[in-house]
Amino acid sequence: LRLVNPDAPVEEKGGKEVIVRSKTTTGQVLWPATQEDIEILSNSKLLYPAPYEVEGSVIIRLVRLSDPVTSPVGRVMRNRQFGIRGNEKWQLLAMGVVCAGAIYSLGFWQIRRMQWKQELIEMRRTRLAMPRVPVKGSPFPWKDNVEEYVYRIIELRGVFDHRREMHIGPRPGMDDDGNTVAGFVCVTPLRLEDGSTVMVNRGHIPADRADQATRPEMPAWVRVRGVLEEGEIPNMVGQYARLKNRPDRNLFVYLIAEELAENAGARNHEECKQALVTATDVLYEDDFKAGYRRELPFTMRHKEDWLLFWADEHTHFNYACQWFGLGTLILSMTVYKFIEVMRWRY
């Protein structure tokens, strides 16, 4: 590029002298601007046409001598991007900050979930390690104080009332080979020595064994050891779903102690509906006397199962890192684009 002093005497050539001519873009010429030209062009409306809209026309704009001279077509294409026109750069910055803030909030939500899950697992581990709570009759130790006894090991002695057996499901379960089988969760009222009732979740039973005719059971004294639970906590899906528990028809989809108690036939109904016992071990006294243990068709849970979650505290931490990483990426791109746009010249 060659600069010429505009104050120097100019030879008459029938027009303005060409000060700078671009060697890379055909037809691009720099002319010295007077103060009047600067005022007129500075107050004019900036246009951002597409190249085909200005074909055969002349594009006029102001440039500083310190700025690089670019292709008119390339500049028109660049100026059509969102973020450079008017106050769009501030809109771009605001949208990026809001999106990054929303994503960061998801990361903090996962951090809170991680802390909650840590406390829940530690609470379960502590209570599962506490001494067992023997229950021989009503009133139960957890009456009106269930929160202090959930996940405690409970020992019971009584007789199953098989006429009141309830099936929750259908639900998937595992057989002895680890294969997934369809079936139900079986809940049976246990009549204690004083006639009071505790509902016992006996475990998962395959669908082909759900009919009692395939597994006839006689009333007998049993000893049950299990974990006290309030049942499944209904969520929004359970509250608004079309499928609901129907105690009047003995149809159950969710393991909710209060609704199961409607079919338990318990004289201590108020105590019975507060919680149920999920069995981890069932021993028939007749089997103990005979020196053997009968095979039961139920798949019962183990104590360790209450410490296992599909999303444990480590999973929540990984989710939080992903959200924080995504938010940082969006914020970085927004700031980079904003700084780039601030440096652009029309």
C-alpha cells in the first residue's frame, strides 16, 4: 500500500486522486475522506445487504488507515452475522450468560443431590448396623415415630395370612441364573401372637408362580427378619398417572403401605398402614425342628441392597462436572465472541 499526503499539490487528472489501491480485491479503492464526508457517513444508517442485493452497485464505508482493508463482499457477509448489528452484541452476551447460569444451576443441583445421597447412604448404613428390634405385638416401637425406625432390622414371629396376599406389579425380577423374569412383588399380612398385624414384603415372585394353586402354603409359625420401610414414595408420575392402586379390587401398582393396609384386614389398622417390613430372611419353625429349610419361590433382598443406587454420590458428582464443564464452555465461547465483535469495524 502506498500513502500519499492529501495536502500535497495534486495534479489535475479530472477527479480525486487514488490514495491506496488494494492489490488483492479487484475494484477496491481508498479515497481520502473530508470532514463533511465523515459526518455524512457517520450519521447514515448502516446496511447489511446480501451480496446478490448489491450486485453491480458501489459500497461506500469509512475505514481507518490503521485498519486492514478487507474484501467488500467478505465484509458484507461477516456483518450479516448476529452480534455485530446495533445492540446485538449485548443481546449475545446476555443470552450466553443466562444459558451458562442455567447450566451452572444444574451443576449445583447435582452437588446438592450428591450431598443428600451421601447422607442417605450413611444413614442407612448406620441403621442397618444397629441392634435388631424384636416385635412381639402391638403397640409397635415405631408407632407415630416411623422416621426414627426406617431401615432398622426388625424381628417378627407370627403366621402368614395367605388369604390376604397382595401382588404389586407386574415388575421385573431376577431368577437364580440372573435372567430377568416378569413377576410381582408379594406382600402378605403377618398375624403376630397378640393378633396384631404387620405387612411383610416377601420379595419378588415369578408370574408363573403368582397363583397360590401352584405353591400351596399352610398356616405355620414363622420367624421373619427384615428391614422396616414406609414403602414407595409416590412421585408426580404416580400421582397423576392413570394407573393407580385399587384396594377395592386387590389391584396394586405401587408399594404404598397406607393403601396396602386397606386389604390387610388388620385390627390395628392405624399402626399397620404406617410401614411394612421387607423380609431378608424367613424361617419356618417346623423346618427348624426338622433340620432343613424349604425352598421358597420368592427372591428376597439382601441388606447390602439398601446401600446400592443406580445413581450414587459418585454419579451425581460426575453429572455436576459435566454441567459445570458445559456451562464453562458456553460462557467461554460467549465471551470470546463478544470480544471479537467488539473489535470489529464496519
